[in-house]
Amino acid sequence: NAGVMQNPRHLVRRRGQEARLRCSPMKGHSHVYWYRQLPEEGLKFMVYLQKENIIDESGMPKERFSAEFPKEGPSILRIQQVVRGDSAAYFCASSTTGVASGNTIYFGEGSWLTVV
Amino acid sequence: DAKTTQPPSMDCAEGRAANLPCNHSTISGNEYVYWYRQIHSQGPQYIIHGLKNNETNEMASLIITEDRKSSTLILPHATLRDTAVYYCIVRVAGTGANSKLTFGKGITLSVRP
């Protein structure tokens, strides 16, 4: 069973360009979370999505950032008009819908965005 | 805000048990205790979780006090590859809006040769 797959692993963008980060959850998982980790800082929650729905976007910056998890295909985190402060590691995680025994959230290896 | 407190760092000799403490005095009855770790430049790795009872898997053991206000993660035979930041997180299970993981600063475990 493949884990959470993220691509690209490394992405370089010039200021003002768009960055698209993709996340394929583990097989059977229909819930996706995105986190950001700035250099030398902690992991910060950004957004939580279910297929075709945003459940919680309380951690998303109000501008330039958007996320989707369509019925078919991977979840996408989109950053428009990137700035140097967007340089960070972006981690995706997924889980099942089960509650019994506490469903576990599994993380991918991250996408490293560098804005030059 | 994280609902747990952990010491900022600790070290351990290779081959010895590493006991990582965590306080979660405001834990609710439906919240689980989860442990993750993050090795430098890698994604967070799930270790173990529990509700009331002690738990053990191939990676670690989790000891939760009877009042559930604190817990200890035990790595029975630490290796150099266990050097990482370890996060103790309380979380409501399931998929509601409160089910996300909220990371604090964690505890940096350094395993020395």
C-alpha cells in the first residue's frame, strides 16, 4: 500500500509565478490535510479537505492560496503570485473516515518550494 | 494552540531506553494522545496513539497515566536514527473540523553514540 505521494518534491519558482503542489492520498483515504513548515519553524495547519469539500481552511492565508480535492485525481495546493516568504516545505497528510480506535493521519515526504 | 507541553530537548545514549514525557492536563474524554516524529528534512512520521490504555507497537510503547493528564513515549532501544523532533498531540478522532493535528514545538531527542 503506497503512502501519501507528493509531487513535485522540489519546486523553484520566480517571484510572481504560480506554484501547484499535488498530493495523492493513501489508498482508501478520502480526507486530506495540508501543512506548511517555514525554515526553522514548526508545522502549521493550512487546510483540511474531503472529496469536493473544504472542511476547515482556518490556516490558509486569505490571498493567493487555494486548495482543492476533486472527485477524481489528487489534491492540489495552489499558490498564485509567489513571494519569497512562501519558500517553505509543504506537507500533505491523509486519513480514513473511521472514528473507532482513533483514525491515524499519515504524512507525505513534502514538497519544498523555493522562490527566487 | 497546542494542548500539550513537552520539555524542549533531551538526550539518550544509544542502546538505552528513551523516555519522552508529555503533559496534557486539559485533555477531553474523547481525545486521543498521538505521537509523531520528524527527522530533519523529512515528513512527520506516525509513531503510536492511545486513548486510555497503554499501547505498544514495533516502534514504541505509550504509557498513559490513569487520570490521562500525562503520558510517556518509550523507545526501548534508541539508535542514532531515532534522533528527531518528537511531537505529542491530543486530537479528537474522526473527521470533524476539530480532528486536525495541531503541532507544538515538540521535544528534540538527541541520541549519542
